Amino acid sequence: GAGVSQSPRYKVAKRGQDVALRCDPISGHVSLFWYQQALGQGPEFLTYFQNEAQLDKSGLPSDRFFAERPEGSVSTLKIQRTQKEDSAVYLCASSLGTGLNTIYFGEGSWLTVV
Amino acid sequence: QKEVEQDPGPLSVPEGAIVSLNCTYSNSAFQYFMWYRQYSRKGPELLMYTYSSGNKEDGRFTAQVDKSSKYISLFIRDSQPSDSATYLCAMSVPNFGNEKLTFGTGTRLTIIP
């Protein structure tokens, strides 16, 4: 596709449920980032992949959060036993890895935990 | 205290006015500075990107960086209703082209026709 594609766009989960959020990066982009954006806040870094290698997961808020990119393309962010404080927009971004001006964001997956 | 501080607004100005948006930061290691625009229910899109102190102009937009004061600004000239959005400043430490971004809170801007 022409841009970064994320699915689902909107997800309502009951507290305690597991959720999986998918990101399809721009074709050929080796770098992939996940960010979390709470309402009224700026995005906050969660994790970063270079191809299939997860090089930085310092921003994952707890061990309930897990991300993978097994073939170096599509990535999945999984949240286990969701809590209300997990309600946020989860943004995926991909990049050629050659500079900050090559980073493109998807439209995000809006998660509401009730 | 957050590494990047940004006034959340909201900010409302009449069409045609000059808009000034600002951020301050505390981490001296930040070397790259960006401004993103985010429309409602959309992802951020890059507006301006710079890595040195001084001014950078692109059409109606001017980005200004003052590393000595740890202060960055975005100016929008001849503002249009289509400029109504949230503006996010972002910064990063050099990491061989794979820098993670630290964002400000975002300033919500409305241009009144």
C-alpha cells in the first residue's frame, strides 16, 4: 500500500481481555516503531524494530505488552489482560532507516478498555 | 518534569494571522528537531525537520531552533482554516538514522475564518 496501514482502527475491549493490533509498514521500510498516545498527550515511544530484530523495547510499560515482527514486515502489538489505563491510540511508524525525514505514521488503532 | 514541554493551548487565531508555537526541552543530547501536524483521528505528519540552530523556511512555515536556550519555535504565516490541527514538537538523539522521537504534549490550534 501507499502508506502505513493499521488494523483494527477502533477496538473496544473488556478489562482483562487480550488484544492484538496489527501494523503493515510501507513496503521496503526496514525500521518500525510503535508509539502510545493517550488522550490530550503526545505520542510516547514503546518499541523499535530493525527488520525482524527488536532493538529497543524500553518504552513498553509492563510485561503485559509484547510486540513482534517475525518476518521483518508486518508487526503485531499484543496487550494481555488489558487495563483501563491501556486506553489510548497506538501509532505505528515505519522508516527507510536513513533519516528522520523518512518516518511515516499510520492513522493509529484506537483502543478503549471498559 | 518532562524532557519536552509544550503549551497544550488551545490556541485560536483569525485567518491570516501569524501563529507562533513553542517548545522547551531539558535534554542537551537532543540534536534533531521536528514539527508534526496531526489532524483529528489521523497520524502525525512531518512538517519541518532541522538539526542545527537557526531558521529553516518552507513556504508559509518557519522552524527556529535555539540550542543555547533549549527552545524551538514554529511560525505559520498567513494562517488558513486548513491549518487547524494539533501541532507536535518532537526531538531525538542521533542513532544512525533510527532515532526514537520524544514528543511534546501538542498544541491544539484553530484558525477562525
